[in-house]
Amino acid sequence: MGGPVKAEVEGATIFLCCKGCMGKPINKDAWTTIQANLMAAQKLCPVRNVPLGETAISVTVNKRIVFVCCSKGPCAAKVKADPDKYIPLVDAMLTKNLAEEK
């Protein structure tokens, strides 16, 4: 079926399993699993450096999904206002956390 295919979903860049999945609606359960896996890999809020919990939310900036610790705090606004500051922090978290899992 080929390798992963880059696609855009809800303003975020993701990778689909193959070209056969392009243009098809994303299964809501699969999207929930993708979000949960991304959040688990990130582990921490890039603004406050605290663990992401049940009140964590995602924001999409520069076609990237970034999780912040809560929906009622200023973290989402800070990430949206300065993505060039926070995306590298998230990338570093993902690199570190995924390396630790191996």
C-alpha cells in the first residue's frame, strides 16, 4: 500500500497509512487514539512544564498539534501568540520522551 502519506486534518499536519486513506473521513475513535498518543508522547505542558492531565487541551499552531495543561489557563494563548518559542520545546520533549521509551 506504500509508505506514510502527509495530510492535513483539522488544520494539523498528520501522516496517514497510505494514499488509499486520502480524502476519506477520519474515524472518530482513531482520531481520539491519535490525540491520546500524541499527548502521552509530549507528557508536559510546554508553558508551565507540568504534567498534562485530564484537563489538557490541544491547540493547533503552524499546522502542529500542541497540548497544554488546561483549558482555563493562559497556556493556549501563549502558545498561539509565540509558536516559534513553544514548538521547539515540544519537539525536544517528544524526542526525549520517545527515546526513553525505546
